[in-house]
Amino acid sequence: MRTVPFYAKLALILFSLVCLGYLAILGQTLLAPLMTSFLLALLLLPLCNFLENKCRFKRSIASIVSVILMIAVISSIIYFLVNQLTDLWQDWPLLKKQAEISFHDVQMWISRTFNVNTKKQINYLQNSATSALATSATVLGATLLTLSSTLLFLSFLLLFTFFILNYRGILFKFLTSVFAEEHTQKVSDIVQRIQYIIKKYITGLFLQMLIVSIIMIFLLWILGVKYSVLLGLIAGIFNIIPYIGIFSALLISIIITFATAGAAKMLLVIAVFAGVHAIDGNILMPLVVGSKVKINALFAFIGIIVGEMIWGISGMFLCIPYMAMLKIIFDRVDQLRPWGILLGGDEKPNKKRKVYRITKNIKLEEQE
């Protein structure tokens, strides 16, 4: 049998990746909610099984009840956040006044440093404002389009979650029957492993989000930071997005704290974020989430960037779980095992354990 040269395999792989990326961009409206729904279905699967086995619900009824409970939980979180944002909106005049003071200070610093008088600065800002108003219609149209896309995404998300839970038996039979019969057991093992790891990962991620939110709320409340509850929730929710989320939450917290409390307390907020991030990365993440998803930091970061380029924020969230699924498949298929090694982390060599045995002469002899 003739072997395919390495450069031919590489060209085929690169061509396949480009085609898959292009199809993902074209099918964002359908694929993004579908893949998110698959993760939510894995998370709701234990509840659905409980309703079926213990409460004797039909599968369709159990799926509907599970989705409704999920909607209730998400709606309560959104309602709480809206109340916090309402309090922030009431203090908008204070934020505006602080912004004007800060803007005046920046103007004076520019005048002293670059010898640009305030009149020229105001003229430049007026010209910029005119240009911004000229494009306001475009910005408004883009905002409305984003809102409609979000509503469409949520509608598809709920429907797909219900359908995946309701027809999970058919999907599993399809996966096992599409491959040859000798691979049925391996396919079944891969599906069960994916279900176990992703469920543990998502559960641990939400638990980590809850712990980070509580710690941030408590520390910001001790420091006397206004809107400590809102800023703590933002830090915990944004922490779901690895690496990038915590910095986005820090930026929002810096702006709000500077506008309400000044620069001194802003520095304390930065110190709190740095400390909590260190605790989260070194203690909470290994302890709560664990090493279930063994993706090295390099390809995790690359995956986040590629996910954002393809699907935006939803792509940033989905990249890690689906990279973990790919690694599970790669590790169990001989031809794809090198790719699993590439995605994985450095494995620590196992230390030789010392074993002792008792001889007839009642001596302890050491064995390697």
C-alpha cells in the first residue's frame, strides 16, 4: 500500500481547516446556538434523567421542564443584574460630573506637556463629534441588528436544547451506527467520556464563577467600593471567558470606581483583582474545575482568539469545551493521537515508587 507523503497530508489538513472555518463563519446563525445548546443539554441531562426515572415523566415533558427551569434561573440572574444597573443609572449625573473634572485635568496636562492650548483641543473634539454624529445612523442600525440577532440566538438556543434532550437517544444511535461495527464500543466510550468530562467542566466552571463573585463582592464591600455587588458579579461572569474576561471586568470596574471614588480606591480595586485572579488561577481552577480539560495554555489562547474571530463572544466561550472534545477523540484514534499530544499539557514523569517485601529472614528489602 502506497503511503501518502507528509507534505500532502499537511496540505490536506490545512485545506480542511480552511473549509471548516469558512463553513463555520457562513453558518454562524445556526451553528453557534446549536453548539451552545449541546453544552447546555449535557448540563441539564442529569435533571432530565431524574425527572424521567424518578418522577416518571415522559421524555418530552422532562425536557420541557428542564428547559423551563433553566430559563427561570437565567431570568432571575438577569433580573438581579438589571436592578443593579438601575441603581448605577440613577448615579449617572455623578459619573458625568466626575468625567468632566477628569476631562479638564487631562486637558490641562496636555496643555502643559505638549503646548497645545485648550481651544485647539476643543475644536478637535468638536470636529470629532461632528464625524461621530454623521455615522450615528449606522451605529443605531448596527445596534438594532445586534439586538435582533441576540433574540434570534436565544430563541434557537432554547429550541435546540429541548430537541437535543428529547432526541438524544436517536443522536446516540446515529453516532454508533455511522461507524463500522467493530468500532461501536470505542465510539460509545468516546461519547460517554465526552459527556462526563464536559458536564464536570461546565459544572466546575459555574461553581468557580459563583466563588469568584462571592469573593469579589466581599472584598469590594470591605473596601467600601460603590456597586460592589454589581462589580463582583461582572468579575465572576466575565471570568468564564479565560484570560480575556478578567481584564474586561477589571477595565469596567476601574472606570466605575474612578468615577465614584477617585484614583486611590481605583488602585485598591486593581490590587483586589490581581489577588483574586492569582488565587483563582492557582487554587480555585485546579481545585474546582480540576484537570479534566487538559489543554495547554498556548492552544487555549489561540483557540479563544480564533473563536472570537469566527463567532465573537460565543466563540470565545465555546472554544475550550470543544477543544477538550477534540482532544478526547484525538487521544482515542491512533491516526489522530499526535494532535492530541499537541493540544495537551506537559505530563509529569511518574516517580518510581519504592516497594518493600518481607523475606523469610524477616528482612526488609527495597525494590524499584
